[in-house]
Amino acid sequence: MNRYSQIYSQIWFDGKYTSLSDTAKLMFLYVLTSPHGNMIGYYRLPVAYAACDLGWDKKDVISALDELTVASMIRYDDKANVVLIKNFLKYNPIQNESQAKGAAKLLDDVPASPLIEEFAQCIEQHASEYADMFEMAMNHIAYSLDAAEPKHAVDTVQSASSDAQKPIPDDTGHLLKTVPALSREGVERVSTPCQDPPGEQRTGTENRKQEQEQEQEHEQERMCQPAGAGPPPSLQPVPYQQIADLYNSICVSLPRIKTITEKRRKHIRASWKELDGDITLFEQTFRQAEESDFLSGRSGKWTGCNFDWLIVYNNMVKVLEGTYGNKEAGKLPQNLQNALQLVKKTDAGESIAGGLWEV
């Protein structure tokens, strides 16, 4: 159970939200604050639960869920009774590693659903620095779906007012790259992937349909953002190897790296996101570290600087701000040099007579 959820106050000025029916508006506030919810916005919500909590008929619950799904604000799997709030983690972000570990364990309580693939995309967009903590749980769900019979895909939402099924517009991007098991054969996908699996080819009609869906995706990217706010910028894929190669070629005074471990990927992902995907800032960090007598170890004061230290975002900021830059060795004023010489001679037991204070 999630005791608290953040709701952005500007929701009341958002065109997507204000265009909903009053029933759908209340349903959206309900799924955000549901007593059955959790801190990841992906949880089990049978229609009967919502109907009981709201005092509605089941058909009204289904109709409201249908409207929210078509608006691309949620996704609902009516077979597994699972709801996914698309931008929940954007407005209720995971704060730290301890919270991320607890959040990943919540997936054990969510019934297996093809929506796990879209949840993986939410993690990639809004909590990529903690993706590795969710990987095992998501892979387990993916494999259970692969073995389950019969398989089902969440391609439609049953309308309460009609026996016909309404198609849901695709609102997904690339699958989470750190969860390779989600790209598997034999499991029907919730939505059409952006890239054809090996051995499959699309017809011209399918390609045109995908292009239309991608255009809709750009228009429906934001959910309950402030009026006038543009869609969040999308980052390029993280160039792990390029960043490692830059380090090895620039930081010749520091230990070379041979392997990009998952822990290193995690820190690189986090810094990449904070730096808006600007690889030149990684290069600048490495150059300033190599030029620094302190960080390079040439001063002999510290020898702990390495790739792992430099890719941590807070350390990158300090390096880029010049915290470890070399200090110019200027000469002391003559009277201070005389004073220093006096102290040295006194410590050595020498006579102090003779004009040490003369300038």
C-alpha cells in the first residue's frame, strides 16, 4: 500500500486532463491515490476493488479505465487486473538506492502481465540509474510470461457500453536495454516494438501504421504537465564504450579500465542523465583530471583517483568546477620569506642576528 502520492497541482490546467469526462477525472485521481497502489504506479487493481471503493457500478469503472487508456494516461490489463500509470515515477521519483531496492521487491506482488515491458520503459525514462535493481524481477516476470499458457497481449480494452473492443494507440518507445530477457521470442508484446525482430519484415501498410503511431506518441508524450510545457527531451543511448575509451586515451596517469561492469554502467547512466547526454562534459572531466597534479597523483598527496571515482556525478561536478585545478605557485612577499627563513634557522639552532627582516 502506498500511503502518500504526489499530484502535480498544475494538473487542473492540463489540456489532456481537463478534456476528460468528470468520471474519468475522478478515476485518474483514484488510481493515483488508490489504497491498493504502491510507490511505482504499477499494481493489481481488480475492477471490483475500484467499484467498491468508489461506490460505482463495474461498467462505470471499466468505462473510465477505457477513457484513461485511450488518453494514454494509464494502461490496464483486464486479464491480469493490473494498472500502469504511465508517468507516475516522473512525479513520484525514486529517491535513493534503498528506496529502489524496496520498489523492486514490489514487483513480486504484481501479477505477471505483458505490461511489464511498458513498465521497463518507465524505469528507463524516469529511474534509469536504478534499472539494474529492477532487472532480475522483470526478467523473472518475462520468463514466467514466456512459459504461461495461454499467452495474452494487452492490445484492447473492453468497453462497458459495447461488445466491440477498442484498439489502444501505441505509446511506447524502445525496450529497456538493461533487461535483455524482455526481448524474447514467443511472448506477445503489448505494443509494436520500434525495431523489427530478426527474421520479421513489415508490409508497407504496417510501416505506415507504425509511423502514424509514432506521431501519436510524440503528441501524447506528456501526461499532466504544466500548460505550455514542451515534452521532456529524449536522451541518446548511453555510449558506455566511447566514454571508457575517452578515459583510457586521456587519463594516461590513471589506471586503465578493461571492463565496463554493471556498477560502472549504473554510474555512467546516472551522470549521462544529469548532464543531458553531453559527452563533451565527460571528455572535459577526464582532461581536467589528467591536468590536475592532485587527481593524477603527480603531487603525491592522493592516489585514489580512477575511472570509478570520476564517473560519479557529484565528483564530475567538482572536477568541472575546477575544485582540483593546479594552484599557481607565486612567490611570497620578501618579509614573509624572511620570517620563514628565521623560523627555519631558529629551529636549526643558528644565530638570528643579521638583518633577516631587512626588505
